[in-house]
Amino acid sequence: MYLRRVCRLASVGRVSRRSLDSSRGMRHRVLGDEEPQVDESESVLASATTLDPGPPVNLAGLIREKIERRESFCSYELFPTKCHGVYQGRRGRRRDACRFFRDTQICEPLFYALTWHEGWATGEERFPSLKSAEVFPRNTLLHCTAKGLKKTDAEMILTRALELGIANIFALQGDSGSDDGDFDHASDLVKFIRERYGQQFSICVAGYPEMHPHSPSKELDIFYLKAKVDAGADFILTQFFFESQLFIKFVNDCREVGISVPIIPGIYPFTDVKLLGKMIEICHTNIPDWIQEELRHIEDDDEAVRKFGIDLSVKLIKEIRESAHFCGYHVYTLNRSFSAIEVHRQLNTQHEIDQLVASNS
């Protein structure tokens, strides 16, 4: 019932939708400004003493290598949390330290994306994502939102990222209500990074297979995306979607206008109808009628919903993999490792079966 109500609200037109070109707007505000309920069996639990950060990682180079070798890869998005125990563990719970990173090692993710958040404090501590980044590995893609950001703050953020060994930035417009910043658009932030730091950073930008909600047309949406790439972006991560043809057409449209950088599909393996409804309400991603109908029959069965969301994600990835546009996939985890691991397990199992069939044919 909740999902159908939200889907009706989401179809009321694009002009009233919030900007999606931000880390908070895309995922972090899934439960408003409240902290999501932490499932300790699936949440991120990191400790600076247990992570071996290693040397800086250039994601643009790694992605290019994967594509040249025709190797698939995965990556995971997480968000910062006010609950310090989530990152540093609790007394008597040291076995949970680094749980997300440890549990997902079997998937060998190419990188982790850490979303951006402001507003928990004032002064130097107003950027909690930087604090969270201290316990993240160096193959981290740090989100940074442009709107409301001063150049002095941007320099501080980027300098601190380099100090932490993080050399990868996801430049987003953001949805700050402040007009007091030095950047109007994500492309302005991309240009600033390139002018000040040269090639020290790999830069990612956002793409929208269903069109950015504030764009007047798909053609202009692609035009604005090309402006971000022309300003110096190395690769694109997309908003999540539920029809593979949306992504495939989006990639084709990008290639037609000269966007040649890698485009990585965003995948959301939902496991809860209410959370899915909130994500739709925020992101205004379209849910096909057949998915709504299926969920209507199982929405009171938690296990069935979880299985359906994961199976759908696997189906999307397989369909994209069969196209000429697949290089990897990016999972929006909401700080939960189970669905990400299960998607990887199913894909790997099927890949092994396909290889066995091919070798015996």
C-alpha cells in the first residue's frame, strides 16, 4: 500500500522534485535527516587500527585497465553516520570491527564510495564525511557537493583527502539551500579541481538514465553531462533504475554526443518495501507496473521482498552485461552488506555455470 501511494506521488511531474545531483539527495536522505536503523549483522563497522590503507589508488586508471582486459568489477556506496559505534565498534564487540569491509572482501570491490553530508556540527567539524573517511580504505571515492561550497572549503576538503591517501572525488551539484558558495554546478567544481590539482584526482560525475528531475529535456540533460566530462571528469556513475534498456539507451545517447568515458550503472538491490518507497519519493525513479504488481502480492513477506529485490538486481546486471556497454556495476548498499554480497554470489555462480557450459559445448 505504501509503495503504491509513493509511486502515485512520484508521477506528479518533475518540476517539484528535489535535485538528485547530490549525495544526500540521491541516497543519504532515505530516512530524512534521521539515522537509518542499524542492522548490526549487515552494517559498516570500521576501525582505523584494523585497516591497512596502502598507497593512493587512482580509480580512473583501474577502471580503464578493467575495461581493456574485459574484466567485470563491482563497487559499493556507503554513507557517514553519527553513530560512532558503527565505525569504531562497541565495547565487547570487536568482532564486528570492519565488518562491512571484511565481509565484502570476498567480492573484491574495486572501490567504496562515501557520500557527503553536512550539518551535524559547525566550524571545522561541519564536514563529517571527512571524519568517516579516516577509517575508510584508500580505494575510496569521496563525494563532494558543489552548491554552497566556498573555494577555501573545497581546498581544505581536497587537501585533507590527499592527506588521507584518497585521490578520487565524486563531484556533485548538491542540494544546499545556500547561495553563498563559489560553485553553481558540478561542472564548476570539476573545473576547479582540474585547475588547482591537475591530475592528482580521479573525478567522477553523476548520470541519470531517466533524466535529471530539473532538466527540461533529455537532450539538455545529456548536454549538461557532457559539460561535466569536458571539464575533466574521468567516469560516470548513474542513478539506480529498474529497466536495463533505460541504461543501455542512456549510454548510446551519451556516445552519440561524444561522451566516451566509462559509464557505470547504479544498482539498488532493495530488501524492504518501505525503504524502497522512501527512495522513490526522494529520487523519483520510475518503477515499472509489473514490479509494483509483484510487490503488491509480497509486500508483507519480508523474505520474499528481499529475494525479489536481489533477483531483480542480478537480472538487470546480466542484461546489461550482455550488451556492449558493461564494465562493472555500483551498488547502493545503505550500509548493509548482505544484499551486495548476495548479488555478487549469484552473478559469480551463474558466470561459472556459463563458463562450464561453454567449455563443454
